[in-house]
Amino acid sequence: MSLSEITSLQSTLNSAIDTFKAELAAQNLPEPSLNTSKVHPIDEITYLPTPAMYEARRVAVASLVRSIRFLLCGRFVTCFIRDFSNPFSNLLTMPLPRIRG
């Protein structure tokens, strides 16, 4: 990754995390923690996130997936990780050749 890509990733993640924390505070919810066995309210099946919280989570995950793809596959190498956000991406990929034994 070049410096501008790292800076862009950091900026995107910081913005998403700030939005997520602000939404938690607005709803009087504690920050999630891995150090407790208690289920967090946002993990409940009945919880409906606000549009801002949903978008913050979506942007954070998408930017991380994009960065991991870039690190694993490089700029000029076709990556065989499925893109679940685009159902038509599978139409553009060629199947791998069959290995004969």
C-alpha cells in the first residue's frame, strides 16, 4: 500500500468509528467489549441500527475488505475472493482450469 492509501484507509476508519461512537452515545449504549460475556444491545436480534450507524459499519467493513484484498492480491493480480456486494462480479471471472490427475 502506498502512503496515500494508508492515509485514506485511516481517515475512512477514523470517520466511521467516530460516527459509530457518536451513535452509541446518542442511544445511551455502552461501547462493545470483548472482555465481557454479556451480550451487547446492538447484537440483539431485535436491534435496528440508525441509518448513520449502519452506514458507518458498512463503510468500515468495506474499506477493510478492500485493503485486505489489495494486500493479498496486489494491484495487477486478479483476486479470486468473491465480491458479495456485486452479484454480477462472478459473471466476469473465468473458471479455474480443471486439474487432471
